[in-house]
Amino acid sequence: MSEIPSDTRPGDEQHGDRIFLVVVDETEEMGVALRFASRRARNTGGRVALLYVIEPADFQHWQAVGDLMREEARSEGEQLLQRLAAQVNDLVGSIPILFVREGKVRDELFKLLDEEPSISILVLGANTGTRGPGPLISALTGKLIGKLRVPMTIVPGNLSDDAVDAIA
């Protein structure tokens, strides 16, 4: 579990600043959530934080293959975070806080929220297709809702940039 250094660390922000956490993947709805979080951060003087979780490889019996897969996933995740950080910087005017973790997404999300009291809002994008909003949203709006210590904003993944800008 590691964090990628950014220009400031959580806890360095001024009292009252909001940190909007977005769980990063490569879905369209994540892009909508990222834009919403970025616009809200800009409009409220807050910051954006990005969490990328590397899921465990299923090759436990072939250690070398598992290690290679983990390194490739880390490299891909870091590249994705750097691209998204540039987008956030363009939208907000500040570099986001970046987190890279290894494990199951929801477990690592709860650990991060416990470790970083400066995170104030979780922003997730919902899949609007027939398969449901996505596994993380389904879990967090079900049995796990009581474990969240921050408000959660769910942004419909089919919103246009103009629609997001109008509501954020």
C-alpha cells in the first residue's frame, strides 16, 4: 500500500476545505464522477483525491506470474492516475491527492477513509445500464452504508459535461 506524492499531503489543507474522493477505474461513469468532483472542488475551494486500487492477481500458485501481473497493474494504474491528475488540474487549478492501494476496492476504500479524516465526501459514478449501478455502489448503498463516515454523492454516468457543470 503506497501513496504517490503530490504537492501537499492530506491534513495540510486549511480548516474547512473539502476533499472530494473519487475511486478511479476506466469506466465512463467514473469520468462523469471525476468531472463532478472537480467542479464541486473548484466552486467550493476544495480539493480532489483519487484512489486507484490494484486488485489481487489470481495466480497465487505461480508467484513470478502474479508478481509480473501486479507490477503491470501498478504501472497501468499510475499512468491512469497521472492522466486523470492532469484533467483535475485543468478543471480545478490544483493537483489532486493520489492514492494507490492493493487489495479489494471496498476494503481499501474503507481503510483509506479511516486513515484520512480530511476526506469529506465520496463521489461515485453510477452505471445507468441494465446491469445496475456497479458493484461498489450496490455494496455501499446496501449493507455497508452504515460503515461510511462521509457523505456519498452518486452521479448518474449518463450526464453530459454541460449537465454536470450546471449542477456542480
